[in-house]
Amino acid sequence: MKIGILKSTIAVLVFVLAFLSCNVNAQTKKEVQFSLDTLYRSHLKLNDEYRQLIERWKQYDAFYRHVKATMLEKELANEPIEEGAVLVDEAWNKQTAHLKSLEDSTVYLVDSLNRLYEQHQLLQLQNELYLRMLTGQLNEAAFPHTEKELLGSWNLFLKPMQLSGDAYHSGLISHNPFTVADSLQQYNIYRLEFLPDELANIYFKDGRSQKCFYEVNAFSAGQPYSISYSKQEEFKMTIHVSPMPSGLEVSYEIPLDTTQVLYFNGVMKP
């Protein structure tokens, strides 16, 4: 548009100069000089605007060439702007669809990595349980000969187990990998403290501790017996103890609402 204005202005200048040449005798030299100066300044201004337009056109042309070279195949890079703009839109839509597909794939990948991380955490927990169990079995076994010898602190090395079938005709299946780790940890005891006056402290692996009373039922140095723990209606549990070559084997039922009976089973050593 400004180029058209420039052409119109030049035509006007030619007309004015012709007019001035016809009427120069009717004007003073000063008036003619003023008119020429004004026209010259207008010419300089229009010429500067023309150069700015050329520079801006070069920038747009360079940008358009860059877009075509980036988004279009080589044989289409020299298409005129009308066809090129359509091709660029098509390429843009394809890239947008491809980006959306990448975003969906990224979400799926993140979900998969989260599941792998959860499985890794579960395996790490199981390995820790097996290591504690192995460490406990390698330590020297201790067998209290009287009920008073139970007093003190005992470490427990346990792993989850599943009891299937009838209680009197059943099989123990160890490791129980299908159980959620957090639901087990809140019942996993790692230390027992037997205090005077039948008081006890129970320490769970999730960080909880429980103060309660305890009662030893039918203690025997060589036969199975049980220890009952209670604190009014707030807390109740029973631990079964059996003297074994590896030490005192203990087990207790996990109070979870499942179709199978779940236990923690292992050894108890000072």
C-alpha cells in the first residue's frame, strides 16, 4: 500500500513541477524554493518508508523460506506462497497429532514406571525380610528354661505366610507375594519387651509401639505355648511359641479381612 502512495506522490511531484515551470514567472524565487524544499522532504520521508518496507518484506520472506525448509520436504520447499501455506498447514496438523501421540505415550510410560517402582519397593521389602530372617537364623539360639527368663528384649525375624485349608489339615505357603506391602507392615513385629508385673512393649516395623499386659499360657521349655497380649478392648493378640533348633519359632495371625488366613512366622532371639 505504501509503495502505491509513493508512486502517487511522484506523479504529483511531476505535475507540480510542470505547473511550477508554467507559473514560475508568477511566483517569487523564495516561494519556489520553499515548495521545492517541502517536496524534497516528502520525497526523503517516502523513500525511507520504502526502504523499511523492503527490509520488512525481506524478513517475512526469510521466515517463510525457513518455515518451508523446516516443515516441508525438499521437493515442495520452492512452492509459491499460496500452495506452500496449504502444505505448511497440513504439515503442522500432522506434527500436532504426532505430539499428542507422544504425550499419550509419555503418560503410559510414566504409569508403567510407577508400577515398576511399586514392584521394586515390594521386592526390596521382601529381600529385607529374608535377610533379617537369615540373620536371625545364623545367630545363636536361646531357649528360656523358666518363664522369668523371658524377661528382657527379644528381636523377631518374621516373614508373611498363608494358611490354606482347614486349621487342622492345612499347608503353609510362604512369601505371600500377592499381599500389599503396606497392609503387612503395620502388623510386622520386630521387637518384644517383657517387663516385670506382666507388662510388655510391642514394636511394629511401621513405627508404631504398643504398651499392654501379657500372660504366658502353659509355659514349657521344650513344648509349644502361647503368649496373650491385651489392653482392655483397645488391643488384643496371641503369639504362638515353639522351641525349635534355630531358636524360638513364633507365629501370629494377621487381622486382615481376607479369604485366606495370613500369619507372620519366624524366630525370636534376644
